[in-house]
Amino acid sequence: MTNQVEGDSLSREIEALNNEIKELEKQKKECLQKLIELRSQEDPKTGKFFPEQIFSLQQEKLRLEVEIDLRRKKINRLTYEI
């Protein structure tokens, strides 16, 4: 009985982590879209650049990738516990 409860608990935790991954991937996609927009708006002829915004978005994208990776690794650890 206890193993069943623990298994259900782990399953719920894995499901929650998968939902978090989906949300983080959505945020990453939005971040990439903003990066593409900013880069397409840059114009070297007129001196129109967005270095701070682009750098900030690149950092955010990397942060999101790390968060996604951490959750995937946690899912793997939980899966091995089952």
C-alpha cells in the first residue's frame, strides 16, 4: 500500500514537472521570437542597434534552457526511483 502511495506521489510530481517544462518552453519560444524581432529591426546604416535588449534576451533564453534541463534531470531521477 505504501509503495502505491509513493508511486502515485512520484507520478504527480513528474506530471507537475512536465507541466513546468511546457511553460518554460513556451517562455523560451517567446524569448526567441523577441530576439528575432529585435535582430530584424537592427539597421547598421542608420546606427539602430539593440545590444542591451538582445544580450538580456539571450541570457534569459539560457536561463530557461537550464531550468528546463534541471527539471528533465529531476524527472529522470524520479523515474529511476519508481
